[in-house]
Amino acid sequence: MLVSVNWLKNYVDIGDISPVELAEKITKTGIEVDGIEYIAEKSSGIVTGYVESCGKHPNADKLSLCQVDVGDETLQIICGAPNIKQGQKVAVAKPGAVLPGNFKIKKVKLRGVESNGMICSLQELGIEEKYVPKDIAEGIFVFPNDTAVGEAIEPLLNLNDAVLEFDLTPNRADCLSMLGVAYEVAAILNQNITLPDESVNFSAEKATDYVTVDVDAPELNPYYGAFIIKDLEIRKSPLWMRNALTAAGIRPINNVVDITNYVLLEYGQPLHAFDFDLLNSDKIVVRRANENEKMVTLDDVERNLSSDNLAITNGTEPVALAGVMGGAKTEVNNDTKAILLEAAYFDPKSVRRTVKETGLRSESSTRFEKGIDPNRVYRAGMRAAHLLQQYAGGTVLAEPAIFDELDRSEKVVAINTAEINKRLGTQIDTGDIAAILDRLQFSFEQHDDHFSVTVPTRRGDITIFEDMLEEVARIYGYDNLPFTLPEGSSQAGGLTNHQLLKREVKGYLQSAGLMETITYSLTKEEWAGKFVSPEIAKLNPNQVHLSMPMTEDHKTLRLSLIPELLQTISHNLARNQRDLAYYELGTVFISDEKELTEQPNEKLRASGVLTGNWLTHLWQQEKKQVDFYLVKGIVEGLFDFLDIEVDFKQGKIADLHPGRCAVVTVKGQTVGYLGQVHPRLEKKLDIKETYVFDIDMDYVFEVYRNTISYRPIPKYPSVSRDIAFIVDENVQAGDIKELIEKTGAPLVQNVHIFDVYKGEHLEEGKKSIAISLLYQDAEKTLKDNEVEQSYQEIVGKVNDQFDAYVRS
């Protein structure tokens, strides 16, 4: 919302407050002022002049030689504007004047003839091109004939105005009007408000004799008022109105259109003027449009309507889209003599649906969507009729045709001094609260320190105690609210153990080389059931869908973080980013209800996706690609970091490569998985070989014990032994490792599998598993026979249990 300070002064006395001070006061009461723009840069020495004569320059065909009266003297000025004529009132920059941009005017000679000044266009006076009326875009600005000669042009053209840009939250639709802003500023400055003149001299004729109003969808259009104004003269609107519209960012057109736009901005009530003769009907019928019914809107685009659209019709065909845009057939033009002026209340949801379908968003639809004041609808029509009577010579017919089922009831909110002070931590007395309500112009009944406040309909955002609490707080002044530090043993800024642990896990994953990403909690319906971890899948959860999704790509709450992470990988690969490693610590949403009545359970997961090269040494010409064991090592490192024992078992999970997939278990309970994305899915997503992991961090955090452990550095030397077993190829190396650790304890400190071989020199169906054993005793130096005894025991048990033998 753009608010002209000079326009605002018509309603509220703001005194000598500068635009900057006013903006600061408004911002401190809860409505943010994004910025301040001035209509034009400072200029000086520019006055109104009267063109006494205008002839051709003796030495130039496209220049005019003018004699211009500027009040205290007559100046000879050469002008190149195509629209300069004798008898005009124009803006004249006298010698010594300074135009915006520090452009100084001097006496000069043009083609041998002296010129003492400059006749100015609006652009030269500092007004932006987009606000200049089309008919004078290539020429000078001409003042109305009743303009006095020799006056400074700043107040006449509103060049001394400042415009405040409001960043309104959706609840403050009342400030989408100058009157709404005036009420706000009046409350801030504790001033009275002056309301516009709505008086009308009606003719003896009645509008109801010319038109009737029939509303077939009162739930969407509870009020429709049709005013008839005849004998109109289409001309330019008064200069002050054009200035106001320009400051608000609207280009002036003609007096009828400008008046409807002016009242729209003044009252926040959209109006529409139909050329009554082009309406070709004596009735207005408001109904839902028929499916595929067509109409041409004011932008000359043919629209296909649906039953979700509310149409204004002449009883036969649509002439306007309710609350959005009028029709081209009934547009006001230079030959218009009579109009039907529409002042109506349309359902916000209906207008929003039409805007969404058509893409037509306007100043009018914005206000209807957010909600307008029901008590201003008729008054806005009267205000427009008053202005049309005064500035377009219109004859306003009595008794407008009206359909009225509009609810104008006012909300009543109870407040009391004690509760307000308790909530705000203040000591505001009852008298101050009453004074604040008076400043807001809210009527109320008071019994001791209890108030029953009747909220005016212009403030549709106030319905409950907390809303009124906010009103009291902001007018009292947020700066005046006391501030205190938390009491008790709490420490400001401290993290809970859970928060700290999450941060440490993120730190580990980042140190491992993964980059954090945050993806949408919503995904495609077809992806929501993919990559679900086994412990979640066995719960047979139901997918949770949004009832009104913004897009089909983000419709369903995720059961796994992996699908959206893969979308991120695919997006980046398509942009030539090859080596990628992402992780996310986020929640999945699990529900067992088919018809959702409660919020789904949120479970914390740590997931990652990796693809491309993990290490690249260009100088050594070495590359290390991401593979299964790399991802397994990262996950092992995470559990080692948390000091939690973890097991990996070969598994088969849908959407993962059947031979490169493992289930992760802790204390016998499945907590996730890791593996390669199935090649079919990789092809579908247009990604290369990609590996993923997904871990249930809720369970991991549950079994985590934050105990300080210390292992002294061994004083005694270690002994290593390597051994290779020949086993059946279906024997798992991890099972052999587990048996060795159990058998060799406590002397065997580390068991490391460093090679698995199948092929030449081995029987078919056999494989060789090479293992390195590290022996060490913290209390003494080990003897050869102790190591050998343990070694032989290990060999014997592995041979017996796995039908193995040692490779020679």
C-alpha cells in the first residue's frame, strides 16, 4: 500500500512531523513502513505561466517562439513541445531555476534567438514516466484554466509529497485504504479524524425505475448496490485528484474512471462503472457462471468461465467478473453519458478462486480477497456519487437499486486491566486503557476495570482477547513495555542434551565430507512410499496427503528423506555438478490412520546420498569413486563416534541394488539401511551410480550413553598376524570376523579384513578371505607361545564352524 502524506493530511492533522518521523512512529506500532519515496527531487524557481502568444521560430520549423507571462514579468521562451499553444497555463523554469538532477536554467540563444527560461514537461519536473498521462507523454503539462499565474508549481503538482510504502500483514486489510491509514495515524498521534463528504443532491427520478438487481448466489454476493448517474461529461479529473492517484501509483485516465479509483483507495471499497447505455438491459443479475461461458474482459482477452466464477450479467450475458475485472462491452468511454455504478460485497473465497483461475490480480481483487468493511460499501457508492456530481456534472438518481443480506454485526470483546497487565508485564491503569480505546475510536462499556469493547467492522482482524491485547500494547508503545531476564536456574542460550547431540552428529557428518541440505517435508505421492526403512515399513504406515497442495510435486508428507535428496542430486547433476555428497538430519511423518484425526508421529532420521568421485588427486592421476564400502565406513564411523556397537547384515530392500544393500542393526533392532540405488531408478532419475544411507536417530539417541571413557596408551608392543581362510563363497566375512573377535578376546585388539579373492587357483564355489590380527596386552609383553596358542584356537574354531581351511 502506497500512502501519500499530503493525501493523508486531508483526514488527520499530522502537524510538523516529517515523513521519516511519521514512518518511524507507524513502524513502532506494528505496521512496517518499507520505505519512503519522494514524488520529485527538490527544484526551485519554477512557477506557472500564461502563454500570451505562440508563433514559429524564424530559423527552425519544429521550435515555437512564445511570450509567457509569469506574474512579475513576461519572458520570451523557445519551446520544442508539439502541444504548446497560445492561451495555455504551463510550468515555467525561469532563468536561475534548478530542475531535478541539479539542472540549472540559464538565458541562452537557440538558432540565433534568445530564450529566457524553459517550459517544462512532467518528466522534466521529476515525475516518473509511468505516471505521466499518455496524451501528454510527448509534450508539456498544461494546467487547468483557473490556475493563477506566477504560483509555485510544487503544491499544484504535489511535487512536495512523500509516499510511504506499507508492508502490510494479511490481517491488516483495514490499512489498504487511506481512511484505514487515517484511523491508524489518528490513534498514534492522538488526533481527531475528518471524514470525506458523502452528501449527494438526488434528482426526482429513481434508479429503481431504470434497473433492478437480482442475486442468485447471495452466499457469494450478500450486497449489491446499483447507482445510476446521468448527464455525465467525460473530461479530465481535477488536478488534485490526478496528483493523488499518481502518488498512489495509478495513471489518471478520465474523471469517471479516476473517481472510482480514488474512492477505491480512499475507502478500500472497489467500485465499477458500467456504461449504462451499453448495458442494454434494465436489470443486473448476479449468478454463478455457466461452464465454458465466455466473456471479453477489459484487457480485451476472451475468458472461458466456470461455475466457480461469479458473474455480473445484464440478465443475458456476463458483463463483469465479480470483484476482479469488468467487461469490454460496457467499458466507460469518451461518449459515455450515463453509468451504472456498482458498489458490492463479494465473498473473499469466490474472488480468490477466480483470480487463481484467470491470473487477473488487481487493486480491487486484492481488497475483496482480504475482506472489506461491510459498513463502507454503500458509503463508498455515495462518496463516488458526490464526486461524480461535482466533477463530472452528473445527475444522481434517487433510491439506488439494492440487494442487501449483508451481515454488519460488530464483534464484542471483553478485556480487563489485571489480565492485560499480567500478559504484558506492565502497570497500565484503567484510565490509560480507556484512553487507548478512545484513540482507536472503539466504543466500549466499562465496569470498574472490566471493558466490553465493540469492535468496528473496519477492523475485521479483531475477534478475541489477544487481538485487543495487541491493540493496547502497540498504542501504549512497545518501547514502553518492561523487559526482564529469565528467573531461576535456566541459562539463556543453552542447548538441551538432545539439541547438543544433534549438533555433534551434524559435525561428524560434515567432517566426514558430506554437505548439509534441507529438503521439502512434502514429496510426490508416487515417491512417498519409496526408500522406506524396514522398521518403518513393518508398521504399514498410511501416507498423509495435503487436502489443498500448492503443487502435485509436494503433496504427500515424506516417509523417507531419501527421495527428495535424490531429487537434489538429480537437479545438481543436470547442472554439471558431478561429485556430490549430501546429508540431512530431518523428520519423517508416520501415521496409522486412514482418516487423519491426529497429527502424525515425527521420527528423526539421518540420511545421506553420495555419487561421483570421493577423492581426486590430479597430480597423481588417482581417483576414488564412491562405493558401498565408503558409505558403510561413514556409517560405521558415526556409530563409533557415538560409541555404539553396530551390525550390518546383507539384506534386500525395494528400490536398492539387490547385491549392494545392507540392513543396519543396533542391539538386534533394525535402525536403517545403506546401499546403492537400483539401476532402474538411477536411469529414471538420470543419475550415475549413487549410494544412500538412512538411520533412525530417535532409537540411536535413546541407546546412546554419554559416559566419559578413557583407554590408556599401551606401554607394551603389539604383535600382528595375517591369515587367509578358504571358505564357501556364501560364507559372510563379517560372521568370521565376529567369531575371531569373540574367540581371541582379550588379546586380539583388532580384526581387519583386508582382502577377498575369488578366481584362479581356487576351487569353484570357494573364496579366500584374508584377515589381519593385532595382538596386544596392556599389562605385559606377549610371548610367542601365548600368541601362537590364541592363533591356533582361532584357526580351529573358524575351520570347524565354517568348514574352512587355511590357505597355504
